[in-house]
Amino acid sequence: PPLSVRLEPGGSLRVESGGTPPWWSYWVPTVGPIISGVLAFLGAWLGLSIAQRNTLRTIEAAQRTTEASVWQKANETELKDLLGKLDGFYG
């Protein structure tokens, strides 16, 4: 047998007002955007401060590496001079 659906009209819908809205509903349109703006600002500030700290650490590591390279080159030059003097003395 075919399936049949029968729709009958119900009564009309009635929306009743519950009185005055709660006190906080007046503040939501103002306070909501302010809170979101403050959270966005804090998120951006936190991200930038972490990026700055990471950049400073990278620069410090590069400076230490450069210093070590300069000292190694100075030691190699000093060793070359000493070997030259020893070769001149014993040669």
C-alpha cells in the first residue's frame, strides 16, 4: 500500500512577551565588541612578544657563533706563526 501523509492545520502560533528583558541584555551589544577587541589586542601582543624573544635568541646564537669563528681564526693564525718560528729555529 502507498504511504500517505496527511497534514492538518493546527492552531495559530502565539508569542507571549515575558516582560522586560534582563539587565545584562542591554550591555551585550557594547561589552561584547570591547571584550573581543581586548582579547585580539592581547593575542597580537603575545604573538609579537614571543616573536621578538625568538628573534633575540637567534641573534645571540649567531653572535656567539661568529665570536667563536673569530677566535678560532685567531688561534689558527697564532698557531701558524708559532709553527713558522719553530720551523725557522730548527730548520
